[in-house]
Amino acid sequence: MDPPRVWFITGTSSGFGRRLVPSILRRGDKVIATARNIQSLHHIFPPTDNLQILELDISSDEATIKLKAQQALTFWGKIDVLVNNAGYSLKILVEDATLADFQTQFQTNFYGPAALTNALLPQMRSRKEGTVVMIGSRSSWNPIPALSIYAASKAALRVYSETLAQELSASRFPNIRLLIVEPSGFRTEQNVLGYPMQVPTSPDPAYDSLRARIQANLEALDLNQSGDPDKAVELIVDVVRGEGQAEGKDWSLYLPLGRDANQDIGTKCGKMLTAVKTWREVTDHLDIE
């Protein structure tokens, strides 16, 4: 029997993170569960020898995140699986946003996860094995109005992960695996209106009707998402452990979750292929002669 894996999961007070912890513990693995407010975690998760709780704000600076990573390693001496799950969605129109809005969203959804991953990779490389799971979003494949900054942060996380996977493979660390999870909308207590649409103090009236339509759509969607988060997290754990629904399947860098994700990713790839076919006979001949 393989020894228990040690999982480090960010953002476990709600959403996928909250559901991943009990799923992993039931399978005999160990979990380091993190959140900004650890008091809530003590109420959510019953105490057990296989669970450690660590305070972590993923929007912290790089030095703080490095210290938290080192603290996590003192619990069981290793991290086998890192799940970068913490994040939020800023809902704001492009022209309503300031540079500070971009920076705040990217700090939580991209810079923090990248810093944590970089802090934990050396111990994975020293053992020549490990798994890094990035919770992305289908929005990075099909961005919609008011989600441009959120979608951009998730797209950045995906490209970072794709490149990291190549660098690890090229450096002879094939057993350090990346998994980019691209979920559809799932019904959790982290509801859509938990992060309402942001509107500036003096909004441009040219966008008033669009703002109203977006807000109405958000209210209609709230707690009506079709995705079952319990099914989603069970599949994620299956994939990482190579069992259950994932038994016998080859490892893939990508894991789309849900019909909407499958459709959006397929549509985006189809559009790109169409563009390639449309222009290839011209753009293939742009080399210096």
C-alpha cells in the first residue's frame, strides 16, 4: 500500500476547497487546510490526526507566502499535492476598472498561487515527485462582460502552468505533474452575489443598460448553477490519486469540469482552428527570403 499523500489546499473555508478536505481525508491521505480566517475551519472540520490547519492569505507578499510554505513543511516533512484553489471573481466592466482593480485581482488569483507554487517546488524536485493542481475557470476560455479581469487572471494562471509543466519535463522531472482544472458553474455556498458587480462612483451612462442586464443575469444565476460540487471534487481527487473514475486513464494536463466548460473550451479551440485554416496559406509565407 502506498504511504498517505500530504495535500496542501488553499481556500478551504468554502467552495471546492471546503469539499476537497473531507474527500481526501476519507481516502486516508493527510491535509493541510488553509484559509484567511482559521477560526471558521475549526468549526467546519472535525479534528483528526491527519488534518492540520494553517492561516494563509494567498494575497500576501512573496516573503510571507514563502514563510507559510516552510511552516507547512514542518507538519509532515513534505507536500505531495498542492491545490491552488483560493480565489475570487471581480465583476466590473473594463472601462469602469482601475489599475488597482487589476492588481488586486491578479494578486489573489495569479501572483499568490505562483509564489506558493514556486516556494513548494524545490521540495518536490528534491523528491522527484509531486502534483500541482490549479483551479482555473472556463471564463478564461469564454470571457463574458464584467469578467474580463477575472478571466485574464485565470488565463495567466493557465499559461504559467503550461510553461511550468514544460520546464519541469525538460529538466528531467517528469513525475512532477501539473493539473489545470477548468470548472463550469457549480452550486456552492460561495454564491455569485458574494462578490457583487462593482460600479464606480460616477459611472459612464453609456454602459447603464449593460450593467443592468449583467446584474439581472447574476441574480438569476445565484444558487441556480447546475454543477454538483461534490461530484466535481470527487473527480479531482480520483484524477490525482489515479483511482475511481480516473483509473486506467492517462494523465492529462487539463481537466475541464462540466458541460459548459467542455462546450466553451471546444468552441474556443474551434474558432482558433478556423482562423488558422482561413489565413494559413498567407501567414505560412511570411519568412525572410
